[in-house]
Amino acid sequence: MTILQQVITVLVAGAATVLTRALPFVAFRNGAPRYVRYLGRVLPGAVFGLLVVYCLKDVDVFAGSHGVPEALGILVTGGVYVWRRDMLWAILAGTLSYMALVNLVFV
Amino acid sequence: MARPGTKTAAFRAALPLSVPIMAGFVFLGITCGVYASSLGLPWWMPTLMSIAIFGGSAEFIVASMLPGAFDPLTTFAVVLVVQARHLFYGLSMLEPFKGMGRKKPYLIYAMCDESFSINYSARVPEGVDRGWFMTFVSLLNQSLWVVGCTLGGIFGAMIPLTVQGISFAMTALFVVIFLDQWLSEPCHASSITGLIATAAALLVFGTDNFLIPAMIAILIVVTAPRAKLEPIYSTRDDAEGR
């Protein structure tokens, strides 16, 4: 993307965000339809599952380091989170261990 | 119109509630900024995103898309899905935002997860103007986020591109959110669907075009067993869930 296309993309993303924040004040003044409320309860798990897979889309298990650093980084992140229940420490520990692996071990 | 001192009192009531958010916002903001810089984006791009989008998950995803091909439709659809939870924040704030006048557009635009949870649950002290209180909560939170993202953009621009692996911060963020969701949900059907449907779409459609098919597949798979799943998932509060 050119810089202009990047700025347009960011503004489009901003418009989508504002739409989700403002729509109820315009469309759901008398409550949302039952199906929409169902989606609201059921979708978050799937959306975050989608985002995890999206982050790993460029990992090739058949080449390079075979996704081993990513798997170890996820184990450290998840392990620290289950242990401390602290989001920030988990992200820091996971990212630093991944960086150590790709810079020092799987060069 | 507000009495003199109204704003000061509201600011004083809002500040202590924003303090616990501070460390998290500054840390995640810096992470987001460093991540964006590590992709080769200009140092001011995280700042622009923190003002135009103001939503952590969406900003990470959008940053990851910016070095690729120009595809505003996919960006719009993905951000809509990632931010869909805000629809339910809005539903909960229909009443509290009534009569907010000039402040209402800002309150709606700046309703991130954290500002929503404070404004939804906080008991505004006696004699403090609720409108200004909510405005200051949102404004303080957003200022911290913008500062964090800007610092991250500047730090990130100073880190040599040869240092690999900073981009894993985004993976770690979503792993933590996914795990948090997993540990609190009544049933894992949806979370498992998200992983499997997205992985399947990635295998079929390839890295450049899998997001929209994945979202359609998820929607179909969670809608089909609705009669069975609705009672299980309805144990949770409408306004809850990130």
C-alpha cells in the first residue's frame, strides 16, 4: 500500500469501529433482535479463535523452523497467563521468549 | 450549563478510576506502536490509529494489513467483526447516555472496553455531574492510549529491523484474550469453531483471501445449532464478554 492507501485503510477501520459503537443508539433503541443478542454471546470465542489463527497464518510447519518457536512462544504465554492471571506479564514473557528463540536458537 | 467547579469535581472523581487502567494502556499502547513500526510503517501511524480507531485488537489487525495489498472491503468487514462486541456496550448505554447533548457523540466514539466498563459500573459520587464524569473517564483513558501508541511508534522506529520477533506480541495478546475467554465461557463450541473454521479457510483459500470465508463459515456453524446452544450461552450477561 502507498501511504495514502494506508491512511484510507485506517479511516475505513475507524468508520467500522464507530459504526459498532453508534449503531445501537440509532437502530436498537428498543432492544436488539433475539438473534443479534445470541450472536453477541456466542461469537466472541470464535472471533478470538479466528484472530489467533490469523496471527499464525504465515507459519509453515513443513519448512524453516517448522513453527516450533511459535508453538513454544504460545506455551510460555498461555502458561504464564494461567499461572499469574496477568495479561501484561504473559504477553511480555511470551514475546521475549519468542524473540530469544528466533534470534539466538532458530537463526 | 455547568456550574463553575463542575468540571473539576468530575475530573477528580474520574481520575482514580482511570489509574488502574493506566499501566495496561500505556504498556499495550507501546507494544502496539512498536509492533506497527516493526512492520516498517511510519512512526506516526500508531498515533493516527489510536485516534481514528481507538481499539487495541483492531489496531493490531489493521497494522498487520497495512504492508499488504490495498483491500478496504476486507479491512471493513474484519474490523466490524472484531469490534462487534461494542454493539452490546451501546445497548447497555442507551439509558446512561440519554440527555448528554454535546458530549454524547464523543462518549459513543470513545467507548472502548475499559471506558465502557467504568462508565457502566461506576457509582458517580453525590453532587458530581455524570456527563462530565463519563467524559473525563473516556478522555483520560484515550489520552493514555494515544500517548502509549505514540511512544511505541517512536521507540519502534529506533529499533533496528534486524531484531526479529517483536511481531509475536500480537499473537501473545490474542492467545491471552482467547484463553481468558476459554476459561470463563460455559461451553467451548464457539471457540473451537473459530480455530477450526479459520484454519480450514486458510488451507482452502490461502493467506491472502481467507478472512471473509472464515467469518462466513463461523457464522453458519454457530447459527445452525442455535436451538441447542442458545440456552447454554444465555447464562451469561448480555453486556459481558470482550
